[in-house]
Amino acid sequence: MGSSANKPKLIIDGKRTDGRDFTETRKIKIIASPLKNADGSAYIEWGNNKILAAVHGPREATPRHLSDPTKAIIKCRYSMAPFSSLSEHGRSGPNRRAIEISKVIKEVFENVVMVNDFPGSEIAIFIEVLQGDGGTRAAGITAASVALASAGIHMRDLPYAVSVGRIDDRITLDFNMIEDNYSDSDMPIAVAPRNNEILLLQMDGGMTKKQMSDALKMAIEAGKEISDVQRAALKKAYSTEMK
Amino acid sequence: MRGEIVTPGEIVADNKIRMHNAFSQNGKTYSSVLGIKDERTNEIVSLEGVWDPRPEDSVVGIVSEDRGKVYIIDLSYFGRAILVPGKYEKYELNPGDIINAIIKDIEGKKTVVLKDARVLKGGTILSIKPKKIPRIIGKKSTMIRQIAEATGSHIVVGMNGLIWLSGGNMQLATETLLKIEREAHLSGLTETIKNFLDEKK
């Protein structure tokens, strides 16, 4: 998006623009099942990102010819609300970017949902970005896995996602919008925390082999906290103190 | 139902054991659902999700199609449900009729075959999350009997999540059933409902 010609300074006096440390994520808050009519749902606030994820299903697959008698099919729709960020988003249905993100998110969950338990059905995941500030696909995946769990869908794990990248020579965790636009490299990854399987890995820009392995380590380290937030949100929604 | 809440991928046992709603990998057992790990029975009871049909379950459904020899029944379930009259049985069902039936068999993991159907005349249908139905019935049907006695309604509970109500104080019965659905994961529910019914009566 940004060009290197008018690149703003992203590291000032060894600190990031928003004062965070290089290995620090933004503040994450998740609420499990805020929506009543969806089978499962989650709301996430990840820094300035505000995202709603909802799940319908397992329900009868439509259209019928897409259904698979041996397993459930997963559908995913990622969309940015017209008011979420730049006005070019969400104005006239899905754009190229939204279709791509929907596809990769679908593939993340095809690997963790026990699709064989619900033959012939479909599981629909909806991710609505209400306010975007960089790393929406990572926040979307993190919210969607909470939504899937709150819908009672059988899963092997509760995946999370986080973006990690490079500003000059520094490996940096969880980019916000300005860092996302002008960084040298940006890599969202989704991980299944149980055995640290990587479910999604995309990258803009480039990294050396050493930087890449450092980045992965940093993401997995940060993922422990994200996982804790996810599980705590699910437990809170069902604990006795809440009601 | 007491125990801690477990989430998908969380370790529930350090050895390989067979458990409902769990799976084993590399000698450890993990939960596959959001549920409560029951301390006494060592089972994971899932908190949400679709109905898992089992033979001999009693269900409530709506006849959606009459195909001559078989009836297609809507059980609000992702699979198909059919009612095939036996050799000496004869049903006269019309689309829209509400029936109560027993599951005879489940074919190929998703087609539910019903038997022993009876028509429920009049009344209304209430839809409840299927995972909350065991709480609505209660241990040895104590809960549902308590509601039926207090409200005077005729209540038929289907394991698939549909409940048929007729007569009596239906308003109170519906309110009570929805209250159980909301508070199904809390303990001491029979007592709470008893007080609730006494108060409202």
C-alpha cells in the first residue's frame, strides 16, 4: 500500500509509534456469544479493531449439490463494513481482498473443525469488521474460533492468529494500520496452539531465514497470551458469577 | 452437573482414554468441545451444539411432505428425518401436522428413521437449544413433571429441541422453559424453578 518514498518514521528513539514494545501486542478483549440469534458468536476488540464473528450451523447445506455426504463443508464470509476504515471498503459487495481473506480463513478452519462429525451439513462463518486498524484478518480468525467453540462445534483446537513483520531490521509483533502500510514486511500467521501447527501464513515483503524463524518464535510466544484471552472469554460466558 | 469448563484443545487427561466429546493424540486426551468436565462420571458434557440423535429418543416434529409411502418430517436438524409406516400401521398425516415419534434407527449417520408416531392436535411448539433438553426433563423427569403439575399444561418434550405445549397456563410454562434454557448450566436448578413456579402461581 504505502510506498517507500514517503515512508514515515516507524521507530522513534527505539520505540514504536504507539509506544509499544517490539514484542507486545495491542490490548485484546473478547466477549463470547454476545449475539442471540446466531448459533455461536464472538466480539473482539484488538487495539482499535472491532470485529464481530458469528457462526451458523451445522445446518443443511445449500445449495444441495455442494454438500458432501462424508463431511461438513465450511463457508466463510469476511467483510468490512462501509464505515470500518477507508471509504473504498465495503461499498459494493465483496472485493478481491475480501474474497481472498474469506478463502484463507475457510482453509484455517477446515483444518481444525472435526468435519466428519457433521456429514452433509454446512458451517457458515461470518466475520464483520466494524472498525479496522491493521491485522483484521488475524483478529477475525481469533474471534471466529471463539464463535465456533461457542456454537458447540467439535474442534481439535482453538486457533489464534497474529501478525508479525519487519520494520527495517527489527522483527515486530502485531502491526497497527500505519505500520501495516509502511513496514518492510508483514506476515499474518494462524496457529493451532496445542502443537503449534501453522494453519495460515501469508507474507508481504521479504525476510531472511533467520528473521523468519525469529518472527515465528515471537508469534508463538505472543500466542500463549491470546489463547488465554480466548479461553477465558469462553469460560466467563458460562461461569456462574456472570449471571 | 459440577466440574470445570473445558474448551476445545484443552488437556482433559494425561493418558489415552475413551471419552465422549474428546479425542486422543500422542498419548494424551483433549476435549473437542466447549463443555463441562463432570467430576463424578469423568465425561465431557457439551454446553452448546446440535442435537446428536440416538435410537429410542422421543422427538417432536412437523410433517413437511407426504410422499405416499414415506413422510418427510422436519425436526429442525441438519439431516433428514423420515417416517415409514410399518406393515400393519397406517397414518393419515397431512403436511403441517405436529407429531411425537420415537427414533427407530439412524441411517448413514444423518438420516433419522422414526416409528410409533402419534399426532398432537392443537397446541403450540417451542424451540429450545437441544443441549438444554436433558435439564428440562430433569433427573427421572422430575423437572418436567414439576412444571406440568404447576401449570396444568400438557407438555411433550422432543430430544431434538422442539417442545409441544397445550392447555393450562401456557404463558407460565413457556416462561419457565425459557428460564431453564438460559440457566441450564447452573447447579441447583430444580430448587430455583420450584421457587419460581411458586412465586408466579
